Amino acid sequence: MIMKRILLVLLFISLLTRSAYLIWGMPSLTNDEADLYTTSYVTAKTGSDQYNNSVFLTSGFLTAKPSIPIYFGTLPWFFTSEKSIFLARIPFALLNSITPLLYFLIVYILTKNRVLALISFSIFNFSPWFSYLSATGYEAYMGLFFLLLSQLILLTKLSQIKKYFLYTVTTFLAFNSYMGLKPIFPLVSFIFLLVGMFHFDKKIRYLDAGKALLISIILFIVFLTFNYVIPNTELIKKEYASMSSYFSKQETEGRVWFDRLTTKGPSLLKSAISNKVTIRLKDQLAKYMTTFNLAIFFQKGDPSALYGTADLSGLFFLSDLLFFIIGVTQLYRIKERSIGLLLTLFFIGGIPVALAVTTPTFILRSIILIIPITLLISYGSYFLIMRIKKNRGIPLFILLLVCNFLIFYTLYQTRIKVLNSEQWHYSDRIVSEKLAKLNPDDKVSVFVSEPKPLFLQYAFYTMTDANLIKKIAMHDDYNFSVGNLTIQKECPLTLPKANEAYVYKYLYCTLPTSSKITVDDKFAVAGDKSGLNYMLFK
């Protein structure tokens, strides 16, 4: 009875945390969000995705999106055609509110320590890593939910048949929730299975380890095979092929030849020292080592400007660094060996970052790292709290946690949202809404470097006809026409004629100087820190 009350209180706290960012979070969408939500809307309204497939494991207008978030994102659109950012994000915010509870239950079951489990919940739930992006539709958080659920299932007292059946289902959902989890799935599954076995048997035999490894490999092969035989296989094939495109890049060849020209020795030695493989391995190792960069975790946050915190906060709070260090130095005091197995995820979480061809989004690709790092911070906090006399440790911990969260939330509302507004395409939202209100008799042409993302932004904010969205989006990648509106890549060669208007970001296109052109300054979008505001020329 007490545990049920605790879970209800924790769920309420988690829901409040997500609600704060759902209601007062970023007022605009990233291109990935626009892609996901528009695909979900089209699927809900037409019964199929843009490729006319009702059953698929991969879809998306811009990039290959795993199916589970898309299917889940259809829920609001079965009840309404009125689109809003709040409605699009609310299913994900509600689901992600359960994730901290799963973490709490896993820690409690493995340690039988309620105080430690509550500390773990608090650090997990309020951390900048989880708190604000979990109120959006980013697939990594849904993948994390199903992974934690699968681990929890292995720790239950269900029969072996039921347990492994449910584990297969939940890991299948995790596998098809986020691309970044696919490369490390066999390793994560192997560790989870060992944790489940060790929890009940208190020891792991070589036969058990072999069984866990075999199950993980079989599941990986089966899940991957499904991705190749289900409709929309071309998208997933392109995604996997992009990982090998690194070797054909001109800059890679340039680096190889530069290294060889600046190296003394015979040609065979030069070739052995510098080639496409060694260059790739060096890059991957450099990216992998970022997973051991404490500045990312506790000071600067994600190096990507899109998901970063403008160098105002780490993925955890700065004070958590002290607890993390204590947790590391006190590892020998952790008696639960199953916890030790979960801590090995620390060495696996960086693999998706290392495999990224482009600049990786650490906060998403390394989402699995939140499990071991939160554990270390939690143990460090617990060890310190237990040393403070007269039960003052817990109130001090709560006070510190509240202060940390309020400081971060204030920074988020007053600085991070402003500095990151263009990364979240705030001007695209404003320009989309203004384009929809222009004179319907005018022929409006919009010129941008990436037409398709802007069209998806426009479609989400202003269009309700799902069939029309599907038809236009799949017609071309560089030219989109909606009634009197055209969004295209190529700049105009002539001045706008009567009843015509040109819209583009300042300096993107160049028009001949003419007194006939008027610039509508009201159309310019304030808040674009790069100064490349959208301008209207008539």
C-alpha cells in the first residue's frame, strides 16, 4: 500500500515536470519534430503514410523515422484535425512521465533500498538531460522507455515464457523507436539479460552468459530482418548506407593524401599509417572519447547547438559532479553486483556517437548513458547523505535539488529558449503563419536553401488536408506548390511582377537594385541571432 502511494506521488511529480516544459517549452518545432508529427498526422488521417503503406517499420518525409513513435504520434489526430504543438507533443510527454518511475522500480528491486531509489528518481527526473526534451516527440526518449520497461520485466517473478515473450515485445518496440539504439542493441540486451539472471540466481555461469548472448544476437538478427522485409525498406537501407559513405567523401581522401605527403618513409609505410580505415578509426575514437568528457555532463551540455543548453548547463547539474566523483570513489562499497552490470553501460553508450557520420547529437545518441551516470550520482548522493548526522542529509539534498532545478528552469525560460530559438526554427513558424495570411490573389514565391523542411513546417502549422500534404511532399525535394504559394531552392532571375511577392532570408538571394521593390519590415522575424531574417519583397 505504501509503495502504491509512493508511485502515485512520483507519477504526479513527473507529470508536473513534463507539463512545465510541455506548456511553457519551445514554442516551435525542429525539422525532425515537424517530420515526425506531420508523418503521424498523415498516417492518422489517411490510414497510410506518404508511401501509402499502412504497416511499416520506417517512414518519414525528411529522414528515416522508426515506426513506433510515428504510430504513437497518431493518437491526437484520431480525434481532431486542429493541429497544435501542444497536441502533437502531449502523448510523448505523458509516456515519458512514466520513465522515471521505471527507473525508480528497477533501482528499488535491485537494491531493496527505498531511499536510494527515491534519490535515483529525483536525479533522473529533474536532470536537464531528461526533463525538457522528454516533453517533445524525440524518438530517443521513447526508446529509453521501452528499454527500461524490458529490464523491469526481467526483474519480475513472471514465468519464463511470459517474461521472455514480453521482453521480446518491449525490445522490439525499443529497437523500432530510435535509430541510435540499433547498433548497441545486442550489447544492451546482453547486459539486461545478465542483470535479470543474476538478480534471481546471485551468480552467473558461463552457460547463462552464453544463453544471454545467444538470445541477444538472435533478437538483433530477427529485428533487423524485419526492417529489411517490411514496407519502406529503402529508407532504412539508405540510413545504413550513409554510415559507409564516410569512405567516399572527398574530405576523407584529402586527409589521407595530406597525411601521406607530410609523412617521411616508404610508400608502403605511409599507406599503412594513413588510409581511409585509419582516418575513420581516429575520428570514431575521438567521438567515442566525448562520452568521458565531464564538461558535457556537468557544465556545457550537448555540443550540438540544436539540443544544447547554450553552455549554461550540463546534462546534469554542476553540483552533481561532486556526487558523481563520490560515487566513483566508493564503487567498492556497492554490494549489488547486478548494479555493477548496469554500470558497464557507461562503456557502451558512446558507440552510437562514434558511429555517427556527421556531428553527433550527444544528448540523443548516448541516451543509454543516463542509466549508469544517474546510478553513480545517486550512490554518491546516498553515501554523503548517510554521513550527515541527525537526518539532515535528506532535507539538504531536497533543498539542493529544488534550487538546481529552479535555476535551470529559469535559465531555460530566460536564456536558452531565446538563444536556441532559431535552432528550433522559430522564424519558420512565424513565416509559415504569415504566409498563410498573405493576399490570396498574390503569387508568393519563397526561396530557401532547404525547401522541404520549410514546407513541412508550413504544412504542420497551416494545412489540414492530409492527402494534399502527402501529394505535395512526395512530388519533389526542391519545389513545392500550395495554391498561390511556391517554396523553392533556386533564386529568382527577375524582379517580382505585379501581384507577385518574393520571400527569402536576407542575403540568401540577390535581386537587382530597383526603386520598384519595397521591403515589408514587419515581415522580418525578430529573434534570428544570425541576422538572416525572412524578408518580403514586392
